[in-house]
Amino acid sequence: MSAERRDGSRSAPPLEYSLLLTATLCLLALGAVMVFSASSARTLLAGGGDGAYYLKRTVLFAGIGLVVLRFASIRGVQVVRLLTPALLGISIFLLLAVLLPGVGTTVNGAQRWLGAGLFQFQPSELAKFAIVLYGAHLLASRPKRVRTLKGLMPYLLVVGLAALLIARQPDLGSATVLCFAVCCLLFGAGVRPRTLAPVGAVIAIAGLAMIAINPYQQERLTGFLNPGADSTGAGFQGTQATIAVGSGSVLGVGLGESVQKASYLPEAHTDMIAAVLGEETGLAGMVVLIGLFGMFGYAGFRAAHRARDRFSKLLAA
């Protein structure tokens, strides 16, 4: 936020604040436009329903997020640190609750959602945030923990519990993202790679075991690595996404003009939204999208560098 000078005037906000705000607003606007474009076509072809349902949902949560962003930008670090234990407890509780029959909502064979209608959400998203908060708090309060694996064990056990609960849904992708974020946090705190080597080996073995016993995960992996090998089965989504992006060429076919989203591309308004963007806005749109995320990341590193205390540095990083 901007700081107040001695003469009462307010200085300009730091560069990272402007970059983060700009990137966030542009990504929200771009996301809302593309979600509407991708989801309304399916509804229209189905011959019923609210074509603006996903747009309304996106705008609703974006509005809530911007309000929270405003409050958090004032004294968010202090407040969120105080709330860290509660957020961690709530996230673990929700990860357990979503697995209970009749509580969690199952979509496409995965039981990952709680709630109904517009207010449906994935507890794993809160867990990612809470786990990183807890790690930043623990390593900032007791920095000597980074020296040994034994010192890190209380945190790693919590991470392992959350990752297992998320993988059980099953959602191996979110569990992988969580583990990757934790590794980044630990390295940022000064943990040596050799200290984490045993943990990395355990994670790799557990991940391979899950893939081995779940045919669905095997298909996802082989479809990602070589979509052309089974373009009508496991690789169908990847193949159709490639066709969509290729069809967009440099400048795209135009907003709302995507063919792939209507009849071919599975989950066009969620998992494959970037492919729809690539088809409708071309390479130019993809460069803008990647540039916005790059801007977001650069601003985050600047915030971490300029932060005054260890907790803020770790959290921003």
C-alpha cells in the first residue's frame, strides 16, 4: 500500500503492488470473458439452461476475492498469521469431510467438492493456502528447524496428511502442486536439497504407487506424455487441445468463434480454458496470458525481497 509522508501527502505505491493489482484485474477480466465464451456454447447446443451460469459464478467469486484482497492489503499479513492455526484446522477438517459419503460431491468419478450451486468449492484449494501459511509461520518462528530433517518433521507430517487426503479424492494433480509449493517454501527458508532427499524419494515412490494402482491415473499420465498414441481415448483431450491452439494461428479465429469448445474439447470451460483462449485469440492471446502470469511472479519475488520480516518473505516467495 502507499505510505504517508511526514508532510501528510501519500507516496506512490511500490512497483510490485501496481504489478500485482494490474495482473490480477487483467487475469480476472480475461478469465470471465473466456469462461463465458467456452461455457455458453455448450449450453446453447444442449438446448436449455442458463448460458451465463459460469460467468455469474466467476464474477461472484471474483468480487468476493477483490473485497478480501482490499482488506488483506492493509493489515493482511498480521491478521492471516494469527488465523493460521484456525485455517489449517479447518482445511484438514474439510479434506476429511469431503471424503464422507453424502457430504462430498462427486463429479467425473472424483469426490473433491463441497456445497452446491454457485457456492461449490474444493477444500484442496484452501488446504494449499493453509499449508503454506503454516510452513511460513513455523519456519519464521523457529528458523533453526531448517537445519535437520528431524526439525522439519512436524511440518512434513502435516503436509503428508494433507497430500494423502487430497490424493484420496482422487486428485493427484493438486497433491503434486501442494508438494511442489512446500518444496519451494522450504528451499526459500534455506533447507539444503540433501536434507530433503529422503522425503523426495518417499514422495516419488508414493506417487508412482498411486499411478500403478489407479488405471485412471495411468491413462492421464500416458495421455499427457503421448496424446497421439491414443487420440480417441486417453489422449483425446490433449489432441483436441493441440488442434484448438493450432487452429488459432497467430491472431486467432475471433472471440466466440471457437469450434473445438462446442463439440470436441472436453471440459472446455475449466481444465482446457487455455486451449479455447489459444483458438480464439491465437498466439497473441497466449503470449498475453503467459506474460500476465510472469508479471504476477515477478511482483511476488519483488515483494519477497522487500519484505521486512521473515514470515512475509517466506509467504511472498
